[in-house]
Amino acid sequence: MNRKNFSKQWIWFKSIKYTKFMIAQIPFHIPELEAMKKYPHELFYIGNTDLLHKKKIAIVGSRKPNQYARTLTHQLAMKLSQAGICIVSGGALGVDAIAHKAAGVHNTIMIAATGLDKRYPAINKNIIADIEKSGLVLSQFQKGTPSQKYNFPLRNEVVVALGDVLVVTYADFNSGTMHSVEYALKMGKEVYVLAHRVGESEATNDLLAKTKAKAIYDLDAFVAQFAELTCKETVLDEFLLYCQTTPTYDEALKKYPSKIFEAELNGTIEINNAKVYLC
């Protein structure tokens, strides 16, 4: 990337409190985005770019899912996150927001359809602010770019490209989510959907009928196949080597503030008598 294009800016955002965040360009190449029709010319971020190096699954769907889809979306994102898999979505109402929240803000990547000086949609401004603090927010759009209709397909392509697979938990025929499905099929990625009753989530049922998607009948079985792959790919990194020395919790928290919570949540470490132990 041309160093002249690399820029860092400090922006003040208005939320419950005023907090300082850094908007910067991604300074490295993201291999997953090579699956896109065209690699993004620019990519800005706020948050923890370490999440880009984790196994990732994209979860998307309607802005108005039924209660069944809402419940299972939450359960699925939570179980995947607990298995150490990062959840990618688009920050929209409905399925996207549910997936982000259930994954935990420390283990989710949101792809924005606006510049990162804006939090869109406004109704999700609090969850977006939390992701900025603990997770990762990405955007192809420069500061000041508003919400525009043609931004959303571009946003969706990044969401799909980052995920190893695409999960659609609810979508009708008129849903913009089907653009994400088209991207996934063109990229050769597997598409998974929830099994719905006749007359509900008709677009995902149609994908099943045309064998363009696979049904998730058992959440735990679905999670297990990806969690097993995650375990096989795990290497003993600097953080884990550090944990082998059994540091105190305060020392570890000071040295690795973002990783310590994630590792405890996914069972990589345990805290006992104010000390950190590698499981």
C-alpha cells in the first residue's frame, strides 16, 4: 500500500460519553478479500485488527426476522464465539445486530456502509460504539461518506469475503440479503441456512430446494465442525507462551488487555487465585 495514502486521524464521537477513537487505514493485506471482484482501494478501521487473523464466519439476514430466527441467530452466534470463532456482519437492524451482540463485542467484526465518523443505523449506535472499543469496525468509505443505497452491496461483499462460510438465518425474496448469497456463490463459499416452516423465510427455503445452500438442523453439530478446525489450526503464539509462565492476572491484563478476556471466555486460559493458567 502506498505510504502516502496511509493516514491516521483522531475523531471525537458522541455517544453516552465522549471517547477518543483512532480511524486509520488497514496497513496490511487481507488475503480473504482477494475473493472479491476487486480488492478495496482503501479500507479504514477502528478497533482490534487481531480479529482479522482468526477463523471467521459471516452471519447475515433480514432486518425483520421472526422470533424463531432471532432466537436461533443469537444462540448460533454465541456458540460460535464461545468456540473461538469471530462473527462478521454488517451492523444492520435485525439479524446483523443480534449476531454482533450474541458474539460479544470483543469477538465480532462489523463492516460499515458509511464513513467511520458516522454510526449507522443510529438505533444501533451504542452497540457500534462498543464494537469500536473492543472489537473491529471496517469500512471502504472515507470519513464523511453518508448512508447511500449503492454502498450496501459493496459492504455486503466485504462481509461475505471475510467469512469462511456464509450463514443466512432469515430472508424473504425481496431481502437485500440475497445479494450476499449471490456473492458467496460466486466466491465458491458454502451457504448455510436455518430450516424454516413453509411460508417463512421463503428465500432461504428456495435456496434449499435448489440445493444452493445447506440446512443447519443442529446448532451444536454445526459449531463443532468449525471449532474442530479452529483447534487444529491453533498455534502457540506469544500470548499463550506468556500464559505458560503462570503470570498474575493483573500482570497479564496489563500486558494483553484485549486477549485476556477473549482467552478466558473461549476456555484457553483459566483464572485461579489471581493467577493465569493455560488450559
